[in-house]
Amino acid sequence: MSNQQTPEKTMIDEVVENLIRKTDFLEKELTTKNAAILQKEEQTQSLIANFEQKFSNVVIQGPKPDLSEINATLKNGLSGINQSMKKWPTPLKKEFRFIFFPEQLRSVEYVRAVLTRVIVCILTFVFLIFAYLLMDKHLK
């Protein structure tokens, strides 16, 4: 049995040693890759810092727009509108109205007061006419 156990141990030992070697190799590769990544990161950070330093003081000013054509077009359009409006006939309408009852106020008390005053004025005017006619005949 000891002979049989020895080859198994060696086989397992070989597998374990092989795994250990692969793990060591992978760790070395990982450390070199990490170092390369850190180096690239440092380069990137230095490039970003240089970029920020170069372009931090850059001021970009665009040219001022030329609005003279737009202003001229607007003035021509507005003057055309004004001329066409001046050619239109202007409606002249004069109205003389005697409004006894305003359009905003239509209460019963207001209508009654206005009508009584109008009726009293008419009756007074008629009475004065008759009084003048009677006095005129009597004085002659």
C-alpha cells in the first residue's frame, strides 16, 4: 500500500505545485497590470491637469451680431402697414343722444324718478303756455 499511496501523493503534489506556480504567475501578472494601470492613470491625470491649466484662461468671444438687416426689414414692414392703414376709410360717426336711463343703471326707483320729473316738466311747460295765452288775451 505504501507504493500505491506514493504515486497518488506525487500526483496530488504535482497538481498542487502546478496550481501554486500558476497562482504565483497570475499574481505577478496582476501586479504588473496594476502597475501599468496606475502608470496610465498618472499619465491621464497629468494630461487632464495640463489641459485644465492651458484652457483655464481662454476666453472665447463671439462676434456681435449685425442686426441692421433685421431692423431695416422691420421698419419697411411697419411703414407698409402704416401706409395701408392710412389708406383705409376712417368711419366718422357723430351721435347726439339724450339718455334718460343710463345703460348701466336700470333700477325701478331711478326710472320712476326720471319719469316723474319729465312729466312734471311737461305739465309745467303746458301750464305756462296756457297762462301766457290767457294773459295775452286779457292784456289786449
